Amino acid sequence: MTQSGDNDRPPVRQANKRGAARLAAVQALYQMDVAGSGVFEITAEYEAFRLGKEVDGALYREADAQWFRAILAGVVENQKTVDPIIRQALTEDWPLSRLDSTLRAILRAGVYELMKREDVPVAVIVSEYVDIAKAFYEEDEPKLVNAVLDRVSRRVRGEGRGKDAS
């Protein structure tokens, strides 16, 4: 069953769907952190009511639901490994607890992908999460995301390819 008008829209490229999935995963991780919600509850909520849907007059972009689930579940399952890697990549005067929930969510998702999604180039991962940071922040946070993910990529993949976040 197709909705009327579906054929009028150009097909969404897979890369765009993955980018939307990354953004949704960051938002879901934030919601889990702030509200204390569980991964199954959040996954069900996003798939039923947010991904590709209109919420409060705003249209969520169509997202790769499988990619969304993989990032969300992967961060939760690997958080005891992910968080220490982030801590090591931060300077000593920036403990993980000092970062706000949105920034923690961005870094956790990015580090998870660098660790576990070796099929995705480092430059793509870093660029996507720097762009997500730019959607939430105007100051130095995108540069911090770039620096942390670049350091992590060197450590876990032996390569770095950050994006100019200016």
C-alpha cells in the first residue's frame, strides 16, 4: 500500500537515510540520558512516531531504521568500552561528566561507529557527527567533536581524517 503523492518525491539516497538515522540516534541517546528511558522503549517510539513522520508540525526525514537501531543498540551494549575511549580522547580538564547530554550522545554514537563499523570510512563518520554537532551548537563544540573523533580514529583504526569544523 502506498500513500498518494509518494511517487512525486525523488528517492532518498541511502547516504541521506543513514545521516537521518545518525541524527535520530543522537536524539534518542539524549532522550535516554535525560529521561532515563530504556533502549527498547525509545526504539519503538522513534520507529512508530518519529522516523519519517511529522511531529508537532516538523517533518522528520526518512531514516534507515536498521542503521538507527544498530547505532542505538550498539552504543548501549558497548557503553562501558565507549565511555573510557572518549575520556582518553578528551583533555584532562574536560571529564566526560562535564559534557552536556547532547554532546555525550554525539560522541558516543560517533565513537561506536568508529569502533564497530569498519565498513564506513573514518572521514564519513567524522564529517556526519561534526555536522550533527553544528545542528545543535554554534561555538566550539563541533571542533571538539572533530578533535575527539579524530583522536579516537587514530587509536582504534590507526588513521585520522577529521573535518574542518570552522
